[in-house]
Amino acid sequence: MTAPNSSAAPTAKDLSGGAVGTGDLVFFVVAAAAPLTVMAAVAPLSIGMAGRAAPLGYLISGLLLIVFAAGFTAMSRFVRNAGAFYAYIGRGLGRPAGTGSAYVALFSYNAIEAGLLVAFGWFTESGFEDLTGVRVAWWIWALAGLVAIGVLGCLKVTFSARVLGVALVLEVLVLLAFEAGLLAHGGGPQGLDLGTLSPEHLGGAGVGGMFVLAVGAFVGFEATAVYAEEAREPERTVPRATYIAVAFLALFYTFTVWTIINAYGPDHAQAVAEGAGGADMVFTATERFAGAWAADSMHVLIITSAFAATLAFHNGAARYFYALGREGLLPRRLGSVSPRTRAPATAVVTQSALALAVVGVTVVSGADPYTVTFLWSNGSGILGVMLTQALAALAVYGFFRRERRGMPAWRVVAAPLTACAGLAVLIALVCANLDLLTGASGGVNAALIAPLPLLFVAGAVLALRIRRRAPTAYERLTTVDAKSV
């Protein structure tokens, strides 16, 4: 079997091998996390739920995912597949589990991408009206964004990386401007208080709901493995980019939430977040400590942040379509690439059509684009990604159980089992507190969760049917383009 990025000539089904470097991977991952959107639009909700415990919640979530990454990146040296989690789970836990997780991952990425697209339109509508006084309906902005994302998705993958890189740098810089201003002023009304990082605050009410948002802030970091077939020296670039991205997000999120709390004072920040000004608390603090120019820039950059995140998830979802089409789990035409750009063009068009359908349903039904489409789809999508992460951690242990292949036990036994246990606890917290994220009733939340086990079972049954009817095809599942071991 030929490993990706080998010297063999690319075929009509090969992605652009060797096109993506460490920096490109980091941009894909961090841009997908959308740090400005997370900090300006979501962090106030975390502070409102957990108060002083919020910064530590982001730090603990990041540390858990770094532990997960230790085993995840160890396995990336032996399995390179645009299906990422699906291929890992198939190799470590068996093809039925891998196929089931494939459909869960595909659903989850599509749900998150479609929700982000609608959120991009919603942010752009309000931002454009604030700047010009002219109101253009959110769905028009969403359609314009979808066209731009579809075009970028059909171009060479490095072009998307450059777009994401520019957007990411700008949104990080404006948050750093706020943080530098706060430090220069010596903090807010209570100065600078490091006591918010004390573990004693984790026992408070609302901490479980806060972890829903904290873990969700990292969703998408596994994209480093999604691009392994297109990476230069993936055995080095994938682990390096994964550690850099997760470590950066963990530290940046923790520090930023800490500065937001200190801008208002630890005794008052939670009340502000829960009050009428909670939605604007980051913008208000930025204007106070960094100036009106920074707050105005932040209002614009949250739009580019949402666009960058949508593009990153669109690219990831398209590669899941590509991987599943190539292996016959979806129509095989999805497994083809553009001869000129080596991008999975058919998969990109399919992904765009699904996102368009979500926009259309939102418009026709009159649903609120943010509180319904965005929050509901992301609630279901985040939970699905967490489920595949937990399975992937267990798969790492399964893959190395009989032979460690030169890997230390802490990395391929202790780390993945610890990560799986931690993720299982967080999944339980998410399910128990999903209403805090979606704002919906128990029946709606059950309906949002239901597709995940149903898709997993359907995929597993399909794999077993393939084994019975076409044993040769079954043996190829989750092994196409995997490095020989």
C-alpha cells in the first residue's frame, strides 16, 4: 500500500500532498476555534454561569485535550487519512465502530459549519447596520459568505490557509490590545486578582454548564489530522501543529477570560455577565481600556472571525465527505478531486448545498438565526465531536495495546485512557446541561442528541453488511491511504 505523500504520482482521487506546513495547520485549527467569537460572544455566558471559576474551566479543558493529543498524535504517525477520527477509530476499535463514528463526525462537522454560516450572517447584519445605518438581511450575507467559502474551498488548500492566517492574526491582535490596556491600567476596580485561578471556585453552581462552553471552544483542533494527507512531513507537522494550537488556545482563552473578569472586578463580573450588558461586556471593557478604535475594530473582526471559522469547518466537513466517498461509504463521486487544484471539489459543492439548505429552512421557518439555528446546531455538533474524540482516545489504546511500536507507555496507554475518561465525564456534563447552551426544552435537546447514537448504529450496521456481502471492500474500510505499519 502506498502511503500518502509518497513519490507515487497523484491520481484523480489524491489530495494535494505536501502542500500544507505546520503554520498552515495551526491557522486551520485556531481559526476554526474562532478565538474572538468565543471570547466576545461566548465567554460572557461562561462567566455568567461560573463566575470566578470560568478561567480555570478553559485551562482544565485545554489540559485534558493536550493529554488527548499525546496519544492522538502518536497514532497520526501510522494512520493518515482525511477522515481523521473515523480512520483512527476504525483501526483501533474495528471497522464497524469506525464506520459508525464516520457518520457521527460528518453530521457534527456539517451541523457546526452550517450554524457558523448563519451566525456569520447574523453578525454581519448587525455590524454592517451599525457602521452604515443600512440593514441588509442576515441571510443575504450568509449566502454571500457561502459563495466565497465555496470558491475558497475549490482552490488550493494553501490559499485558504493564507485567508485564515490573516483573519486569525487580526482577531488575536485586537484581543491583545484590550489585555495590554487592562494591564497598563493596573486592572479594573479591584486591581489584578490571581485568586480567580484557585481550584476552590470549581465547586460552585453553574460550573457544569460552563464546561459545555469551555470544551466547545476547542472544537476543531483535530483538523491537524484531517489534513495529514496534504501535509509536508506529517509525522512531524501534525503533532507539532496540534500541540502548538491546543496549548495556544488553552493559555490564550484562560488569560483572556481572566482579564475580562478583572476588567469588572471578580466580585462584580458575574453580575455584569448575567445582566443586560452581558452580551457587550467584552466590547465595553475594550473601549474603556484600549480605546474606541479597538472596540470598533472588534465589532468588525468578529465578522471575519465567524467567516474564518466557517471556512475552516467547511474545509474539514468537505474532507470527511471526500474520505467517505473514496471508501464507498457515500457516493464515490465525492471521493474525486479537481485535476487543477487537487481540492475535493465535488465534496465542497455537496457541503455548500447542505449549508444552503440550512439557511433556507431557517428563513422559511422564521427561526431566530442565532438562538435557534446557531446554538442548536452547535450544541448537537459539539457533542458529536466530543463523542468521536472519546472514541478516538480509546482507539489509540486499542491500536497500541498489543504492540507499542516504540512508543512510551505514558503516551499510548496512560494518556489516551485518561483522556477518554475525562471526555466521558464532560460528555455527561454536556448532556445534563445542554439546555444552558441551547436554551431549549428537554424534548428539543433530546432531539438534538438523538441523531448521534442513531447514526453510529446505522454506520456500524452498514459496515457489517459490507463484510457479509463484499469482504474485500470491508477490508479496505479505514485503511485507504493509511501508512503501512
